[in-house]
Amino acid sequence: MSLPYKVAITGIGAISVLGITLDEISNSLKQGKSGIAIDPERTELGFESPLTGMIRGFSSKDWLNKKQRRSMPDYTIQAYAASVQALSQSGLKSEDIQNDESGLIFGCDSSCIAALEQVNLLTTRGATSLIGSGTIFRSMTSNITMNLNTLFKTKGAAWTISSACSSGGHAVGQAFNLIASGQQERIICGGAQEINWQSMCSFDGLSAFSTRISNPQQASRPFDSERDGLIPSGGAAAIILERYDLAEKRGANILGFITGYGFSSDGEHLAVPSDTGLARAGAKALKQAGLYPSDIDYICAHATSTIAGDAAEAQNIKSLFNGCSPRISSTKSMTGHELWMSGASQVVYTTLMHQGGFIAPNINLKSIDSNSEGLNIITKTDNSGPRNALLNSAGFGGTNSCLVLSF
């Protein structure tokens, strides 16, 4: 389907377990450096797995004052910081985004810690009037866009997409569609995920997490025959998307393009992904981009290091790319599973790969799983960047998002 406008990426930003600046993140990707560690508190609390992605060196106080932070949990402040990074890179000034043609769309599917905080405050203080006004906003899933809208004073789109682990991918995809169709001129989009034990305790109880605690940095093993589960992670990623003709006119540095967005749902199982869902979404994304499978030279895989998930994605890739051999890696081998953030962080990571002229490795792949045999999975840094990349993300309930990035 042909759309009226091309959509350019003019800025990226992230607060990640791989680093809190773009240079740090790019270096970690290139070096295959893991951001996974053991959380001692989870060990003390009786978690089956104390493993988690860990953000180091980030202080909320460096970005916002106490009054501003009152209505914002950590992940929203990280989303703000990532957005400021992206806006700075884009060259857009405050007045350029304070209008009806500038919007905000982020992916986020829960706000666990804030809801628990208000219950604890009530228990401690003994009256609802003593909880504080900021807590109602902190506990809303739309917390990111409502706060960023107030801070940046954008007047266009302002909403949050909730679709499990494909939330970030769908947020970028919808932003792309709104700009490509002429409904918005520029959008700050992305995804964020809280990192705390409170949001992960029930998930841990499902035995879904890796228990390879003897070497945390080798615990996330997408496509490996000895993988034993994912590692929870998070942070925030932000992308500035603009109508290409307007970005070019103002002399913006064009980092790349979103050229296709595809989506699908499995319509099958609540937690087990299908063998067709991602392939159908990928086919839609390729069609919109006007590309064939043979045009894709890199797949940033969703692969989270779970037995069923990696196997299903491998089958989907084989089905869509039958006869083709694009390079494949899962950045989750280094970051762990960034959940609601992951579809957006893939855009940041892949753009950094293009800028640096490399493909990040799928680390910890020692013995390829039989379901993944025949795939061109990169285990060492490839010193040739992506030209056309397909980014996969999938979530509970069988919701799938695929993005095509072209450089």
C-alpha cells in the first residue's frame, strides 16, 4: 500500500542496561557486552531467579526536579531522558514541537510499583487524603505520554499502546502510519519498562526465568539448545519520526527510514506463540515497504531465550524467508527481555548498528537448537551494517509487530 509521505528517523535515545548514552550503548552492542546481573534483594526474597537487567549510572535527579518527578515513576523519567536525547540529536527546538502536528505515542503495559506504593501509603498513613495527589498519575499505564505531553507541550497525538511485549513496536508502527498518511508531521515515540522485583514476582513464579546464576552474563541464550528461560529487563527508548520532506527542508540529519509496519495476532494460545503469526506480520511489513524477503539483510529477532518462543520465531523466519539467508541476531542476548520497551529499543539498537557499520552478535550461542538450524545467526560482530532490516516483536495473547527499517 502506497502512502503519501516518507517517514524519516531524525533522533534516537535510550536509557538501557547497555548504557545511558548512545555511545555507551553502541559500544556494548559492538563488543557483545551483557547488561545482566544478580539482584541480591531477589535472592533474599526467595525468587527462583535473581537475574535481571541492570541500569547503571542513571539518576532521576539529573533530569527533573522533585516536583516534576512526583507524578512520574522511574521508567517515565527514563522515557523523558531518552526523549530529550532523541530531540537533541534531531535538532528540533522546543517551539518546533509545541503544535497540533507534533505528538507522542509510547508503548507500556503496566505500572506495578506505583499501584503498590499507594496501597503502602494508605496502610502507613491511615487515610486516603494523606496518600498524595501524584500517586494517581503514577499508577496509570498512560503515565508516560501524559507526563511527557505536559513537559514537552506537544498538542497532537498523546496516548499509550498496551499490547504486552509488542507494545513498543506497535507504538513506533502507529507513529509511522500517522505521519505517512499525513495526520501528523512528527512524533516522539518509543517504549518503556519498569525494572523492579515487584513487577516480576508473579512472572518468576511461573519458572519462566533463567536460573543460570553462576554466570549471569551468559544466562540469556537466544536460539541456544541449552537456554532455560528469559531474563527480565527494561529501561526506555525513544525515537523521533518526521515527515521526510519537512525534515529535509529544515536540514535535519536523516538517520534512516521506517518503510514498513506489519501486525497480526495469533488467535490461538494466551502464552504460546504460533508458527505463523510473526511471518504474517512480517509479510505485511515487507509489502508496505515495497521489498521482497531477499532485500532484507538483517533481522533483529524478538528471541527472548525461551524454549517455545525461540522455536516458534525460527519457524516463522524460515517460512517468510524461504530460500533467503539474512543475518540474524537477538539483542536480548545482551539486554535480557526489555518487555514493553523491546520493540522500540530494537529501532534504536539497529539504527546504532547502521551508524557504526556493524551487526551486533547473538552472544552465548554455543550449540544451536535444532529448530533454528539453517538460520544465519550471527555469533560474532559482523563489520557490515544493515541496509534493510526487519524487526520482530511479539507478546502474550499472540500480538505481533514487525517493522522495516531502511538506511
